[in-house]
Amino acid sequence: MNHKKIPVKSMAIMLLFILIMPLLPLLISQRWNWWEAWVYALMIILGFTGSRLWIRRRHPDLLTERAHFMQHTNTKP
């Protein structure tokens, strides 16, 4: 398996997205006992993490390529 480095900026954006977005309903409502929102957040986080682990095992180059999406020069905006 050929492991290439994933840029730190890409990792930070991904972590911010995967942690903040699912918790947004809780942050907006400030209802920390809203169990449905906790279940929703857990499902999103586990689904995202599980899919990334599966891709990493099956297609590690695809994960690396997706991490470098900001560095492609010959793409349209």
C-alpha cells in the first residue's frame, strides 16, 4: 500500500465539517437533551468515518487524490 501525505489544511477542514455540521441543530437550539439530534449527529459522524475507513482500505489512492482537490491546476472553478 502506498501511503501519501494528506495536507493538514484538508484534514482540518474535514474535521471541522464532520464535527460541527452534524452538531449544528444542537448548537442552534441549545437543547442538549434533544436525543434525536444526538442520534442524527452520531449517525452522520459514524457513517462518514466508516466510509472513509472502507475507502482507505479498498482504494487508498482515491482518498489521497480527494484530499488534494485544492491543488489541481487544470480544473475549472
